Amino acid sequence: MRKTFKFMPLVAALALTGCMSMAPSYERPQAPILTAWPSGEAYADAKLNQQALPDWREFFTDERLRKVIQMTLDNNRDYRVAMLNVQRMRYAYNIQRSEFLPSISATGSGDHTGTPRTLSATGQDTVNHVYSANLAMASYELDLFGRIRSLSDEALNQYFATEEARKSSRVTLIAETANLWLQLGADRSLLAFAKETLDSQEQSYKLSEASYKAGAINLLELNQAKQMYASAQASYASSQRAVAQDLNALALLVGTDVPEELLPTKVEVVTLAGMLPKGVPSEVLLNRPDIAQAEYTLMAANADIGAARANFFPRITLVASGGTGATELNDLFSGGTRIWSFTPSISLPIFTGGANWATLRVSETERDIAVADYEKAIQTAFREVADALATEGTIERELKATQEYADATKQAYELAQARYRHGSESFLTVLDSQRQYVSAQTQLAVAQQARAMSLVTLYKTLGGGAVDIEQKTEQAPATVETKSEA
């Protein structure tokens, strides 16, 4: 019973550890944005339903694109680093949380001392041996004022912020992969049209040469035909370069070569599968991982203030050990060889040259910076969504007008050719209508690409849908991982 009472002060001290925190109570800052999405003529055609954002596997209906996105998430090195950063912060949190518990280690030692006869009290050479085996508790701080708890809360929120950074990286990668895939399809459409135009211009130039030799056209008309042919050659070379660069960029983003059967051959269409979630902007935008990351960073800075405040109060530390000692190794665990020590200490800061006050002011300033960053993140997100909605509200009208313009220029070009063949129109008119037709077709491909990318952009700005159920990143542990260490 006496042995039990000897350890009661230590047990009571451990029970008091972490019983309070000096960190300020956290309150989420008011979102500095409008309470409703913007409205007006630019947003009138943004016909979006009020369903929740779908996961990217449901949003992107093209099976080829889904496979390419999955390849990106599996192989992209930046995303791999983001996941490793989460793992690193998780273990950093475990390290900080381990300070709640005392560190205990087992030690064994042997001390051998030789004394010459000139120094020995017996006048003979002597050798002394001392053996000991101990369980020792290293210096352990009682967290009476919440310093360790505040540091643990800071590490936990930093871990959560890193996890949100991974989610943000994931959303960005999905959007970048989709946009680059769509851009490749648009550039391949332009390449096919550029090849068609080049073949047509080559044929027209050869006919013009024959007509010039026959005296049917003058040198000016021949040179105009040559200009169009040269322009078509340059446009075809430019389109070839664009497609090659798209393939290189996609291979880098995906992290590996993409099979040809998974690549688009023309402008693709993204199907809308439910976009704008219910709720006011301040609620919807909180689903974005970058805003969640900013808030966790703010909460970490808030917890750091508690640690800075605790520096003004006493620190109580405990050091204890217990074991056996003997002069002979075979007597080490015999009766009457028990040794122990218990060394509590307290330190109170009296004069630190203003270091504690400066540390507190730094923590408070970092908290204020984190508030500003959080508010700016919300404002930036609101602007991005508003811009995406404005695009959605106007892109269909733009695409329809561009399609009508392209159809009209095609008909005008065909009519000019027919009239030229019957001698009722000049060759200059044919060349001019052809130039407008080529330009209109290029604008149409760009508008079709913008239509598809608009939906991808809106999907990204709204936070990217549901959490990836295949993500294996672990959540913060409720308790410290305990593993035997060699």
C-alpha cells in the first residue's frame, strides 16, 4: 500500500495535465461577399438546376476522358507530393501530440573504475564495479496552462489544412486534365480543317496557274491565289505544332503516355449533370477546399496564440527513475538493491527582455493575417464563380451566333465559287469569301471549345463535387500511434 501512495502525486499531476487552454475562442469571420449570386442580362441564360455537385465520374460522361483523369490522379507527381505532404503532417501531428504523455525508457549501465595504489586508501590497486538497471521518465511538462494542448491543436489544424490542400490540388488536376483534353480535341478539329483548306488552296493555286498561262486571269489574281495558298500552309504548320504541344502537355500532366484510343479526335461536348448547389454564396463557397484550407490555417494561428499566452505562466516539469543497482552483476536484481529518484521542478519567467510579449504579438499578427487571407479566399472564390456564371449566361448565345456566322460564310463562299465559274464574279471576291469562311470556321471551333471548358471551369470553381471515395488518405488519429522503437 505504501508503494502505491508514493506514486499518487505523479498520477494526480498527470490527471491535471491539459485541463485548460488559453487560446481565444474561435469564431468564423463573417463572409465579406454579397448574400446572393449576381444577376442581370449576362446571367439570364445560366440555366442551372439546384442539385448538389456530382462526382467527376458522373459529371464527365465521356469514358475516355474519365480514364485519362484517373490516370492523372494515379500518376501526376505534383498530386503525389500533395498526398505525401498530408502523410508528413499527420506524423508531425503525432509527434506534437506525444508530448501529452511522458517518455519512458529502459536503461542499463555498468561503471568500472580503477584506482592505483598511490591513491588507494588500502595501498593496493583496486577496481570498483557499479551496475544499474532503470526505468526512466525523461523531463515531462505538466500542461497546466494549455501550452502543449495549444501546440497540439495548431498541429492538428495544420494537418487538416494540408488535407484540404490535397483536395484542392485534386480538383485543379481534374479540371486541368479535362480542359487540356478538350483543347486537344479542338486543336485536332482545327488541324483537320487546316488540312482540308490547304488541299483546297493547293488545288485553287494550280488552277490559277493554268488560268494565268491561258490568259484567263492576270498576274494580280495569280499572286492573290498564291497568298492564300501560302497562308494555308502556315496555318497547317501552326495547327500541327499546337496538337504536338497539347500532347506533350497532356503527357506531363497525366504523368505517363496516354494511349491514342483515349484521346479526342475533334471538339467534344461536356454534358451538364447538375451544377449549382442550394444555399446562399457564403454557404456554397465553404465547400471549396481552398477556403477550408484557409480556415484551418486561421484556426491553427488562433491555437498558437494560446501557446504564446502560456509562456507567461510557470512550467512544471517532472523527472523520475526507478530501478536497481549493485556492485556485482549477479546481485543486480537481488533484494535491497532498489534505487529511485523523483525530481520535480518549476520555472517562472521573470525577465525575458520582452521576448514573451513579442512572441504573443507575432502570434496575434499571424492570426490577423490568416483572417485577411481567409476573407480574400472567399472573395476570390465568389468572383471566380460569378465569372463562370457570366460565361454560362452568355456562351450559348455566342456559340449560336458563331455557328450562324460560320454557316453564312460557307454559303457565301460556295455561292462566290459558283458565280466565278459562270463568269459573273471576280476571283478577288472568291478569295475574300474564302478568307472569311476559314476565319469563321476557326472561330466556331474556338467557341465550341469555350462552351465545353465553361462547364469544367464552373465545376472547378464550385469545389469539384463529392469526395473521392477511392482516396486512401487517413484522417487524423484520435490517439497517438504507439509503436515499439528499436
